[in-house]
Amino acid sequence: MTPRRGISQTVRCHCLPIQSCCPAERNRATVRLMALAEPAPAVGPVVGPAVGRAVGAGAGQPGRATLASVRNAARVLRAFSRAGQELGVTELARQLGLSKSTVHRLVTTLTAERLLERGSTPGRYRLGLVLYELGSNVTEHVDLHQAALPVIATLRHETGEMVHVAVLDGLEVVYVERLESHHLLPVFRQVGHRLPAHWTSSGKILLAALPPDELSKRLADWRPVAQTPWTITDKNRLLAELAAVAERGWAQNQEEGHRGIVSVGAPIRGRDGTVMAAVSVVGDSARMRAMMRRATTLVVESARVISRRLGYTAPPQ
């Protein structure tokens, strides 16, 4: 009989290495994303006094001017389409069909915000370091997807249950990856779904990884509502649970957010060792409890594999 492969063995055999991005590529990717994020022209009625001023009939209104300035600033950034390209105000004005005075104001503002920087010759500009920083943030999410997807596919196959990857936003978890199983559950229907963090194993992992002062700040106005009889609603009990999670390196949710739903999760670390996400297996309480020990082992191993694919190296034991 052929021995069963572990998560890490399966992934090593079938996955390609993560594709990295050089700084110039990250800059261009960020500018492209800014372009995609530009709002489409408004059509039809717009409700609300502030928005109404922006699209009112009067010419030269502040709202309209502000929107045009943002759009033109994005056009200026997109003009730097080649790595290391440097452009002057005159060249930008001709390329974009804007007046030199408008381009000069835009370039001056973008330079002050470090989105542009002065080039190697006077009067010329190039993309700034802030765009590299923003591009790095985008790349982190792309890398998470690339690193996690093959691993969670294997994890779903090994457990037969739904698998999630989640990140923390305030006191909520946001599910950024999700693989359904053939056991359909009446919850977690789509990527982007949010839940209170303390309801979930992923959320407990992510809260437990916060610095103590940051955790205290987020819990200062915490007013939880009992979703089920097992929901944690006492702050001291939650803090004790999070301390235990941090100590052992994994978390469970025992029907704390939804009756009949149990999960187990583990932390995903980035290159610098910071917990950036959590992976979890979610399923029917009876099935999950019957295999909880094995599911916990598989989830912890999967989290370690994803972390390694993101560049994290665990310290020696």
C-alpha cells in the first residue's frame, strides 16, 4: 500500500513556486489598480446633498472640480508606463491634453505625497516610493492567494469539509478564500463574507496575534450579543481563550457563531513572521467532532506550508 502523503508533500509535488514581482512591476500594477478603481460617470439621479453638489448643474462647482482632479491625478500616474520612465510637465501636458498649469499643480501635489519624485534631471519626474509600498501591499494579497489555493485544495480533499482563509478587519473576519465541500452548509456562502471574529476559529487566531495594547483598544467598546448558547460574551473569558490560542497555536469554534457548525483554524504568517491570515476547516458539528484531532493536525500543517510558501522560516525548536 502506498503511504498517504502529507499536505506539504502533496503541495511540493504539484505546485509551482510563487511568482514574485520586481518593484517596477509592483508600481505599474498599483497604477493599473488605481485606474480600475476610477468611478464611472454618474448616470441618473444621485441622492444626498454632498453628492448632489458634485453632480449639480452649475459649472465649476467644488465637487465636480475635486472629482476631475482625482481623475487627472490618476491619468498622470498612468502616463509613467515604463520602468524608470521620467517625464516633464510639458511632455505630460501634451500627452494628456491638459494645460501646463494644471499638470504642474498635479505633479507638485503628487510629489508632496511621494507618489512622484524628482527625476535625475531638473524638471522631470518619476514614480515615487509610496507606489512601491502600495504595490507591495497588493502583492501580499496576490501572494496569499497563490500560496494558499493549492494547499487549501489539498486540505479540503483530506478532510472532505469546507476550507476558508480569512483576514481581520477591526473585530470582524473577512473570508478572502473559500473552497466548498460536497457537504453544503447554510453559512459562509461567498468570498467577502464577514463575521464577528470571536464567533470563529479564524477570528480567534487573528485576535490572539494582536499586540496586547491593540487588542485592548479594539475591545474597549466591545458589546457582544449571544448568537448561540455557546457564544463568548464575557471579555475576561474571551481574553483567557485568546491567551490559550496564542499558546497552543490553533483555535476551535464550538457552535459559537451558528448552531451545528464547528471549525478549527491555525495562523498563516508572512515573511516577517507576522500573522497575516488564518486558515480553517468548517463543518457539521457531528462530523467535525468525530475527526477533530486529525482535522487540527491537518490545519496546523497546512498553515505552516502556506507560511513557508509566503517566505516565512520558522525559528529552530
